[in-house]
Amino acid sequence: MDVTVEQPSHGRLITAEHRELPVPAVFRYTATDPLAVHVDFPPEVSLDGAGATWTFGRTLLEAGLQGPAGGGDVHIWPCGGSRTVLEFHSPHGMALLQFDTPALRRFLVRTYAVVAPGEEDLAAAVDEGLKALFPTA
């Protein structure tokens, strides 16, 4: 069953000058990719005018809502009781965004209604990942 959960969210980009700029985003989860969470950013907020999607583990989001979590390209941690920071690293630089914690928790709970934690079909997820890496002609 292909079920998708989407939740629009308003992030705040923290600049080097410690200013906060509003950034729209959509958090997305699909039953066909049960281990991942996707964050879609529209073209108007990117440097090259193309939309961007960041993908990371659903368990990383869950852990980051509780305390500092992540490594590599994505780090997540709580910032006070009402905000959560998502830090994205790319070859072009780093972006630090804050999102409302209650909204992220609601999104996570909605994903659990689609696929409960521990119920992810890992074999199907591996198959989907391999198909994405090695498309057939």
C-alpha cells in the first residue's frame, strides 16, 4: 500500500549574522520508503533556483527530538522546549534551520500510524533502494 504523509512546516533559517529568515518546507514520509523522512524545500529558497530534498532516517528525527543526534550530513537536536534544530551539510556549505517541535512530533506520530516502529519491511526497503540506484532499462 502506497500511503504518503505530508506536513507543510515553516522553518527559520539561522544566518551567520544570527538573523532568522522564514523558510517553507514540507516533511514527507511514504510507506514505500518506511525508514526515511524527506524534507522538501521549494525552488525559491535555494541558491540555484531548483528545489531541494533532504532525506534521512525516521529514527534520526525521533532521536533528535529527544537529544543531540546525527552524523555526517544531517544533525538534529532540541533547542529549548519548543524548537528543534536541523543542521544540513553539503559540499556547498551548511544550513541551520529551526522548526517547531510540536509540529515535528505530530508528523512523527502520523508516520507511526502508517508504519509502526519496528514494523518496517526491511527487505522491501532494500529492494526499493537498489531499484533507485540501479534502474532497469
